[in-house]
Amino acid sequence: MAKKFRILYCSLFLSFLLGVHEGRLALWRAGDAKPIQVFPVPVSMLPELDQQALEAGIPVESFRQAMEALQDYLS
């Protein structure tokens, strides 16, 4: 239920959401059902706290902020 609330919150107030799609890091435009991009990063390779945050969904306000956050996961 918390994930659905976070997605609703993002669609109302924010632009993007970082999360997990089929076990990989993904980026959604707020309110979209499908991710706009899925990255070749298995979430299982990330630290446990990052995995939990991504499973819940990480809201970001702008595309730039999303790219900055993604750089941390992709490096």
C-alpha cells in the first residue's frame, strides 16, 4: 500500500520516480504505468538500504535530479 501512495504522491507533486522494474533500476515519469527507461543494473547488486528505498520508490522533482541520483547507482 505504501508504494501505491508514493506513486500517487509523485504523480500529483513530482515529476519522476526511481524504482525497480523486473529486478532492474528504472525511471518513471510520474503517473505513468510503464518506466521510461530500465537500466542494466540489477538492484540485487546494490546495498540493502538502496534496494529497500528503490523498492518503495524514490521520488525526484526534476529530470536533472533523477540523472544525478542515477549516476550514483550506475557508477
